[in-house]
Amino acid sequence: MKVLITGGGTGGHLYSGIAIAKVFKNMNSTIDIQFVGTNTGLENKVVPQEGYLLKTIRIRPLAGHKFLKVLASVSRFPLAVLDSLKILKDVSPDIVIGLGGYSSGPVVIMAALKGIPTVIVEQNVIPGVTNRVLSRFVDAIAINFKSSEIFFPKKKVYLTGNPIREGITSGVKEEALRLFGLEEGLFTILVLGGSAGAHRINMSVAEALGYLNDLKDRIQIVHQTGDKDFKGISEFYRSKGFKGIVLPFIDRMSDAYAVADLIVSRAGAGTLSEITACGKASILVPYPYAAKNHQEVNARVLLDVEAAWIILDRELNGERLASGIRDLMEDPERLWQMERASKRLGNKDGAKKVVDITLDLIRGTDSGVNLVCSKR
């Protein structure tokens, strides 16, 4: 069997594809799995590290409103189509899986037009433009949130939950304490800004330390900064004397989740899926410039069931963030209720469900996880 997975650019999209690929490999190690992305996305680093072959197409996002940039992006679409057709001819896949994002569009459309079974994965409540267009062509649509159903042809929709990284829930707190050099018994905060970090969150956490100085001996922080802010934030922690560890990127995320009592994070769908699968309480700061404001929409799903608190980016500052951390730290009953709500919302089997759908498409059978009969 040959599987072609296309999309990437961000960790949220890409790690869903890696999760799907690993389910296939665990099922049968001889399955040929290849990825398609661009030569500028995160996939260039991650896909080869994971042991998969990456093919690239010549395409750029239709981002911004400047005429020349939009024209340059549109002008490359025919090249992306030609690249996609060549890849499809060379690989001859049995199934093509689109992860969302601009780089998945040409490959999935060309595959559908050639009669190859196709599936797209939609992580957010409000779908992006690419998946809305692709939904007219593909055979099946795997969604993370039930409320996304209204944007797609209902007969194609499957409620799978989001594919999350293999082993993300398998971290052990005791091992994590040793790995990150942390102390047992301290309230541990995990700060995430996505795979590239989030400057606004980084600066607000640094500012918040001043308001948490009286709790210095009771808390510790694991902080993923991204590359740009790593040096400055590391020096700031040292100057303030707070315990914890600052890293540009956390490779052992399962351990980071295992040790966390509270998470401060953006609200990308991939991150929220991991947070809920691990049953963690969180303070979410949605990225305000996400398409269709989808991060805030995603975060409000958690807020509605009291699994998370939200601080809007325009309202974020050190004092506000410190107040939220302090309130939850000093109210363990409320924190526990948030963890329970988060765990109820979590789904660990998204990748397996997507794989089941792809296998049924190849075989021409029904997976039985269609939205009509699937529960979440």
C-alpha cells in the first residue's frame, strides 16, 4: 500500500500527519508513506527526522492583501499543479490525505480528479479556505469539532477528533521531573507558544514573574520560547531567580504535559487536542491574526465546558496573566474541575479513526464512524 500525506507549514498540521503515518506503520511496517509540502515549511526539518520521504511543490500562501504578492502566489499555482501531477504519477498512491493549508490543495485536487481516494483532515471549528474548496472534490472529511459539520457536505463528514502525536499521553511525571531538572511538590507551569514560540506570550510571562515574586518558592516553569526569544527569556529567568527550565523547543512533549499543573498557550487546534487528551487545565491566549479568528473559536469550545480560561491577546499583560495563575494555583478544587472537563473533551484515537476511514475507502466499505452514528 502507498499513502501520500500532503500539507504542513505549521506544527499543528504537520504533527497530525505524522500521527496518521505512525498508525499506518504500526499496522504494517511495509506500507510506503511519503509526504508532500513546500521547501520552506516546518516539514523540511520534521519529516526527514521522522524517517519519511518529503517531496515538494512550488506554491506560496495567498497571504496578505498586497497585489504583487497575491499575483506572485497565483502565478505559481500552475507550477504546483504540474509538480503535483508528477508526484502522483511517480508515487501512484492508493490514498491521498490532505492536512489542510495551501500546500495540500493542488495535490488533493489532482488526486481526486484522477480518481484516487482522498481524505482531508480539518482541525479547527471554522475550516480554512483550502479545505472548504477541497470538500467538493474529496471522498471523506475528518473533523475535530462536531460544529464544523455545517461547513461541509454532510454525507462526507466523519467525526474523528484530531490526530495527535503517538505517545503524547504516555509521559511519566517522575521521569519528567528528572528530565527537566525540576523539584517534586512545586506547582509547575508549562508555557507554549507553538512550534516557533509566541513573542507576546513570552514577554507577558516574563512580566508576570514580577507579580508572582511572593510565590517564587512554590512554583516552577517549563517554558518553550522558540529560537528568537530563547536567550533573552533565559537571562530574565536567571535574573529573577525563578526555578524551571527554558528551551527553544521541547522534543519530549509527553513529559512536559505529564509534569504540568497548568498550561499557558496559544489555541491552535493541535495543541488543544493534546492538552485535552492529557486532561490538563489551561490559560489560553488565542493568536489574534489566525484566519477567521479560528484560534479564539477553538478556545471557546474549551471555555464553554470550563476546561480552560481565555485571555484575549489585546488584553494580555503580565499582571492579568499572573492573576490568572495565582487564582488557579490557590484554588485546587477549581483546577481539578478544569482538568476533569478537559479530559472529558479529549480524544486519543483521532489518528486511528482517520486511518480506518482511509482503509475503508480503499476497500470500498463503510468505517461506521460517520458523523451520524459517531459520538463525541
